[in-house]
Amino acid sequence: MSISKIVSIISYILLGVCAILGIFFYTNVITENPFIIWAYILLGLAASIALIFSIINIFQSKENAKNSLIYLLIVGVLLFISYLLASSSIPHFFGSDAFNITAGVSRFVGTGLYMMYICGILAFLSVIYSEVSSAFR
């Protein structure tokens, strides 16, 4: 049996489970908790498959491995820059005492925000570059 046939069968099984959960939910047989659990299962399955195939792709050739290491290095540098830009000062706002925010948590949240800003700007600039370069071809 080919791999595409196996993937097709698994996809139909997952679709069937989703349909059954939907029918049970709309007929008030179950609550939303099984949906949340099923979403976690699907998220874990998708993340695992993405990681497995990425690792397999890395080891298929030296060129793939070199490119992957370069991209990981770039992401690491961007994370380091984001970490340096982030502040460890604890924000004070209404209800902030309930969150138990520490200086480390504040710094990691700031790192995530700066990383998102940098990646968003880079994505925007890459779209602009792609459009401008294709216009002059």
C-alpha cells in the first residue's frame, strides 16, 4: 500500500471523528470539553508530523542540512536581538497583581513581542521586495 493511500485513509478517519464529535455536540450529547481535547490531539499530531518530516528533510542532503543550520542561526540571532531589546521592568496596570509577573516573565514576553515585530517587518519588506523586483523583470 502506498504512502498516499495511507495518508488518505488516516485523513478520512480524522474527518470522521470530527464529524461525529460535531454531531454529538449539536445534539447536546457532549459538551465542548471533548472538542478541546480533540484539538490538542490534532495540534500535537500536526506538530509531530511537521517536526518529523523536517528532520527527515534535513538529513537527506548536505545542502539541506547547511540551509537549515543557516536558518536556525538567523532565528537565533533574531531571538538574541529581541532579548536584548526587551525590558525586564514589571508593568503595573489594573489587576496586574493577579498575574504574578516577575522580571523574567516580563523580559520573555517582551522578547516574544519584539521577535513578532521583527518578523512582521521582515515579512512586509520581503513582500515589497518581491513585488518591486518582479515589476522590473
